[in-house]
Amino acid sequence: MLGLGKKDITLFAVVAVLALFAPFILNPFPAGSSLAQFNAGYPDLMQRFVIFGIFAIGFNILFGLTGYLSFGHAAFLGAGSYSAVWMFKLLSMNVIPAILLSMIVAGLFAVVIGYVSLRRSGIYFSILTLAFAQMSYNLAYSVLTPITNGETGLQVTLDDPRVLGQTATADGGIPVTNLFGLEMRHFTTLELGPWQFQFSVGYYLCAIIMLISFYLAIRIFRSPFGMMLRAVKSNQQRMFYTGLNARPYTLAAFVISGMYAGLAGGLMASMDPLAGAERMQWTASGEVVLMTILGGAGTLIGPVLGAGFIKYFENIFSKINDQILHGWVAWLPDGLEDLVVALIHPFVGKGWHLTLGLMFMLIVIFLPGGLVEGGQRIARSLRRRKSTDDGKSASTEPAE
Amino acid sequence: MGILDVKDVNKRFGGLKALSDVNLSVSENTVHAIIGPNGAGKSTLLNCLVGKLIPDTGSVMFDGQSVLGRKPYEINQMGISRVFQTPEIFGDLTVMENMMIPLFAKRDGVFRLHAIESVSSERGLREQAERMLDDVNMLDKRNMHSASMSRGDKRRLEMAMCLVQEPRLLLLDEPTAGMARADTNNTIDLLKEIKTKRDITMCIIEHDMHVVFSLADRITVLAQGTPLVEDVPENIKGHPKVQEAYLGEAA
């Protein structure tokens, strides 16, 4: 079915169910309860989950398959965002042309950066991509101000021409991004008892695009092209003497993953039509590396898991402040309460990076295959326990 | 005229003359061995044939076309395959995947973007790969992770990967180096089988005289970058010049 094997269909179905029912899955706590702050099912955050999921899926096509570690993928994310906002300024507020242009521009960027950087491999490749991305970031901040609007960031304004759309709405406001009239920010709330579930147009657009990207990634992984990319990682020498040139393969992978990043950038701008230079900064490039490794580089679902994991931490853990902590441990004696809060304090709120860093270290040391390997180990040990149980029951049977 | 003609090839590395005036002609469907003591220039010569090195002067013609200045992958596409001293395979891939890559290279050329098609739907190529694996007695290992195999099996796989492309010339760089006696004998048997079953020309660089004398139709002895003698194995064995090159003047 769909040109996928049995296992891949299961995997795709799992991701599809997770993505489409995310408003329920991520909102397990009733709205008024004290645990409601752990709910992640609001449109803004869910959009970020899937958009960064797309970014990481694309990054994994390059890093997971060929082993070329790009440290400059944020450049494509930023290029995608800027092109999308320009489309909103010049053409119309419809997201389709914006997303298409963001992919094309990011793809062109990737051809240029990839052509130069892929002359080297290993750490030199990483440094070259990092240099290009930082160069783009600094240019966007300074000399390219006419295109990028420098520090302020590029925004849609009331003076934009929007030749196919309207410059301003009837009541004089800036029009909002839409898909043929369907506004991205529009959402409906479903109330079931104390629970609240929000369904937003923007999220579902992102989720569907993420599913398409995921499907394409599966096809690439299972294709002859995907196999060639793994061959690049495994033994380039043998590849050359087998009649294959590794360079066009790596360049194609680089451009494809750059276009994924551009798509993610375009979607970001479609959800919130502004683009700033910080989207190209090296921290943004580093983040996608973390996501991919944390989830499991070279696996299909790993990058999506990693993206969700990091974005959840960033948005939920960072919101826990001392006040909330005191609320949790209020039942402790006074002195002890302060001590416990003081001990936990560095790990939450603004210190969430510390928790993330520790988690990352633990995962890289003990689970080099990322969260996916963790899942596999649990599944294996469950299976083993089951089979030893079977063995026990078998041994109680009379022998021969 | 042979299938491979090396004419007046010279190669210098700084002050060292690695090859001087090498002339060699390998005729079609024969096994030609190149032997010589360490540092005789055997590997340099081989690297000049596959595009890794470019000779300073001279010409290397394969089937009437010059190979000089071409990249290794272009030379492979002309019909020359190479087996390395230590088996070079795709260690992260399964045996079957290792076999599919040379088949894709043969069918699609240097680069082709098949990003949406599925590998498993390539029935014809899979059958071809399985037949080849069967020929080298590795069919039962087709789903194995290739890095975890023994050295002998890796060597077999590497040869199968070369042969499945049906090259006209197979270059072997010390195919039994570092192998146990049993593995060496297996490799000799395999090569003998290949020689009788297929129309293929082989050029072997080898240290082990046992291997050379059981396989070669013709032998070239290389010493200090120059060919000393070229003859059939029977005449090489007792040749005074060969003994001199191997054992030194004092002998």
C-alpha cells in the first residue's frame, strides 16, 4: 500500500494518529487543574512541534543517511522564512505561494552552500556550513537590511502592495495569512466536561504537510538513492571503484534537506508572518542537530520524537518558576521546603537548558541510538521476559 | 595488442623513481600475475591503472582507449573492477545491499536520482544479485550485516560485488594477504572457478608464490620499478634473474 512495506505503514499510521489527535493527546489534564500547565495542546506549541519535526526529518536525510553533519541548516530555515514573508508582502496572504517560494529559495541556497562545502568531509564540512550560516546571519542583520529589515525583522505592513490580495482589510487592519480564505489563526474549542481541546487551522495545515514530508522521507530511505547515501557513509572508496560518484549524491541529499528546512521556515512565517535574523543563528542550527541525535539519527521516527521532546521541554519546563515549586512542596516543613525549592530551582524555569543538557548527555552516553534505541531496548526486554516465561512453562512439561 | 597495454610508464615520487619504463601487455581472457619484492612498484603500477595515480609519462590503454586522466568511477564504468588488499565493502549495509549497489552503478551509471522508487521492487536486479551470491556460496548470508563477517567472507563478497558488474578486466591487489592457509586455498579455488566459468581477464598482484603459480597464465616480475622478465610460470620458477631479485645478489 502506498508503496511502503508493512513495518513502514505501521510507523506512518502511528505518526499520523499522533499528529491528527495531538490536540487530545497533548491535553491530558483538565483546564482548571494544577497540572494544566503541563498541557501542550495549544495551537502555538503544537505548530512548533510539527514544524521542527519537518526541519529535523529533513536534517536526518542528510546527517542520518550520509553522516555529513551540517552545522548551518538554520540558514535555510531563515531563507525560507524571509521568502515567505516577502510573498505575503508582494503577492497575497495565501500560504501556498509563500511555502513554495520558501522551498525554492532554500533549495537554491543549498545548491550554492552544498557545492562549496561538500568538497570537504568530516569536521571541515561542518565548519564550512557553520561559516556559511553565520555569514548569512550577519548579512541579514547588517548589509542586507533592505531585504531583511535588519534587527527589527521583516514584517507585513499596511503599505505592502499584495498584488493578488488586498493591502488592508475592510476595517483597515493587516490581513492575516490564510489558505484560500481559511485563516491560519482560526481555531475552535471543544469542551468536554473540565477538559478543553483546541483545533486550529494552522496546526492541521502544518500536521498534514509534516505527514507528507514524513511519507516522502520514508520513500527516500527505502529507495536506491537512500541506499546510495548509506553507502556514502559506509565506504566512499568502494563507491568510487564501483563506478559511482559520491559528490552528486551528497549534493542531492544536501539540497533535499535544505528544502525541508526551507519548508519549515516558510511554515513558521505562515503561522506568524514575521522573520528575524536570529532564525539563522548558530544556536538554531545546533538545535536541529540536538533534536536528531536525541531522537535517533538515521532512524525514521527519531527526529520527530527529538523535535517534540526538545520543544516540550523548552516551552513547558521553562514555565515552572519558584512560585509553582513552592506550591508543589508546600506540605513540607518550612526550612525543608526552601531547601528543596533551592535544589530544584537551577533545573527549571530559566535553567531548563541545564536539564536538557543533562538529558542529552545521559542519552548520548547510555543510548547512542537516541530515544528510538531506548524504545527498542524496552521492547526487547519485554519480549525476552515474555519468552523466558514461555520457557518456564515449557520446562514444567514432562521431558521426553 | 592486449586488452590492457601499458607503454613506457614512468612515475616519480620526489627523488624516488617508483616506475621506470614499464611496458606490459595483458591479453584477453588470461590471468596475468605481477610479482616482485617489496618496493618493486607493484602497487604504484596498479594505482596507475585505476586512476588513483597519473603516470608522469607513458600511456595506459584499455581496449583501445586511454585511461589516463579519468576518475576511478569513470574507469570502472569502462569495465575495470578492482579488489583491494583489505576487503573494501559497505560495512554498514547487508550483504544483499552490498550486491545491489554495483548493479545500480552498472545499470544507471555514475549518478541517478531514484529517490521515490523502492529497492525491493527491483526484481530483476535482486535475482541477478542472488545468482551471483549463489556462485560464491554466500546466498545463505544475504541478510547478514556485512561488517560482522569473517575476512574470508568479506573477500568473497568483494569479489562478488566486482564480478556482478561483469567487468572485462578484474584487478586484484594481493587478494590473499593476511589470510590463513585455508582461506587462501578457498580464494584460489574461487578464482580458478571464476577463470573457467567466465570470459574475464584478471591481473593479480601477489606476494604468495603458491597463489601465483596455481593461477597465472603469464607472470611479469617487477624489481625496482622495471619489469625484469615476462614469461609463462614454468620458465619463471628457475629463472636466475628472478632468484637474484628476490634473494639478493649474494645468493
